[in-house]
Amino acid sequence: MTDSAPPTEDPTPAGPGTPGGPGKGPRDGGRPGGPARRPGLSMGRVLGVPVYVSPSWFLIAIVITVMFEGQVSDVVARPASFAVAFAYAVLLYGSVFVHELSHAVTARVLGLPVRSVTLHILGGETSIEREAPTPGREFLIAFAGPLVNIVLAGLGLLAGATLPLPDVALLLLEALTFANLLVGVFNLLPGLPLDGGRLVRAVVWKITGRSRSGAVFAGWLGRGVALLCLLSGALLATRPGSGAGTGWLALLWSALVASFIWVGAGQAIRAERVRDRIPLLAARRLARRAVQVTPDVPLAEAIRRARAEQAGAIVVVDHDGRPRGLVSESAVTATPEQRRPWVTAGDLARPVEPGLTLPADLAGEELLDALRGAPASEYLLVEPDGAVYGVLALSDVDRAFAGV
């Protein structure tokens, strides 16, 4: 199982091997986007944080129940053993949830808004709106999850040594103690997207003064951890005495976890490359020249004028020259050429709403924030005096990230 991804991004995953770990990523990878989709079934809110369970959790709960039932059946007769094994699956993910919640609570205490906590097939994911502004806060948020699991494992050991428990309760306690210890230790492995990778990132950030250096270094370490994880699974699968079924299951699980870590590490590295390009984004540089026409002008004529003026967009204005609408590229493409003389530009124009009019001088993060605030395919760019400068197409912004 694993743990996974603010800005998600993206959400970028944040930690596997067993449950636990927060989501991270530079503001959803830095790219503008629409409203976030629900990551699973809503389970309400805990401490103000929305909690979701992915449908994939039910699959892994069944697998855990079937696998653990073999141990339980030595203590409890069937069919009650299946109920106890399912209870273990629920308690196990309860530990994952506590791990994720610790990330969320720590982030909120440090002033970072939390989007959600999600439980899924590989563990859990905490989605935080934006990255920590300092290496110290990054370290605290990342360390909170594994610390909670290690404390829970310690409490489990203490309870097992001091409390007179029935056999079933002792079996569950020992299994959960081992699971929490495994979760805590695994997530401390030094590579993104695991929590240990975030700790490495924070340390390198503190030493170098550059968060990018820490993220790239931890990302490459994460790829190394993924390869080691896959190699460990292969060794477990081929060691003498391992059953055929158990060996293949170990190999399959290690491959799944390794792929998760590899992909998460790659996303972290690419996210830093995207971040490097953000300051280069400027609305003026990306804008398309716009031809201005009144609503009654036939589309064919508007296209002719745009080609004559080497313009890439059509803005509909009233008779006083005030912008009233944008003719999207997709609307023009969808209109058959034979109909264009009989359709007016006003018929295809989308009204210019407040969020779709942007200052032409926007650049960098301010530009991306404006695009996220009002998702659309085109935006009208205006000068400080209100004059039309041009049109910014979202497809052009996406192309500016090409090659990342």
C-alpha cells in the first residue's frame, strides 16, 4: 500500500509501500485547470477536511480480508473469521487515515489550506492547496504522518505487553502494530513521492536555499527507491521456501508499488521543469492579434478580415467599439464553410464575462491564477485604458509548456 498527493496536483502522489503520506505538487503542476473532480465517495468532513474513499479501496479490502482470514481461522471458526479479517482491513485503513489526517492537520496549523484526504487502493493521499513556503514547514508536514504511525506501533507494542487480551484481539493488535511500523518506516525512505523524499527535499532546500534543487534531488532518489523496491519483490518471489502463490503476489505488489513511486518521482521532476517555465509566461507574448467586428458581420467576412490582418482571433464589439463577445476557434471550426456567409459573428460569440477579461500585462503565477479562477478556452486581453490588445487562447498557454 502507499501514500500519496497540493497543489495537485495532482495531484502528485506522495508516498507508497503501505499507507500514508500527503499530496504535493506545484499548484497542480502549474498548469491552469478546471474545477477538481471528486476523487471518490464522500465520507463527510473530519476537522473540516473533506474525506473521500476511492472505489478501489473496496477491492483491496476484499483482498486483505481473504489474505488475513487464513491467520484468523486458526483462532476463530468460520464464517466469523471473515468478519474479523474484514475488521482488520478497516482498522488498517484507519491507520492510513490517521496518517493522512496528521499531514492535513499539520498543514492547516501551519497556514496551508487542505483540499481533501482520500483513501485508495495503494493507501492514502492528502491534497494540499499549495506547497509549504519554507523548508521547515515542509519538513514538519512530511514528518507528521510517519511519526504518527511509529507512535501507534509503539503503543501497540506497549498494549500487547501489558494488557491481558483475548486471542482475537491480540492477533489484530499484533497485525496492526506491524502494519503501522511498516507504514511509518517505509514512508521514511528517502525519495519522492514518499514522505522521506519530502524530508530530503526540505533538507536540501534548507542547505541550498532552492526548493527546486531539493525536489529534483529527491525525485531522482525516488526513482532509485522504486528500482530497489522492484528488486526486493523479485528476491522475495524467488527465495527458497516461498510458495508459488505468495511469491507471485509479492512480485506483483512490489511492481505496483515501484511503478507508483517511479511515476510520482517523475512527476515531481517534471513539475520543477514546469515551474521554471512559469516566469516566462506573459499574456502579451502569448496573445493572438484580434480583428474587431460588429455582431451583424457575417462569419465568412469576419474570417476574411482576420486573414487579411493576420489575426488569430475574432472579437465582437458594439457600434461604440466596446467588446461584447469572443468567437471561439472551436465554434468557427464547427461551422461548415458553406454556412459561414449566412451565420453572423454575433451568433457564435460568447459573452465577455468579467472573469474572461484580463489585463494584457499579466504574467507568471498571476496569469495562471487568473486562468484557474475562470476556466475558459479564450480570454480577452485589454490595455490599462480598456482598449482591446488581443485574445489569449488556453491552447497557446498549454503549448508554452510543451516539452516539459
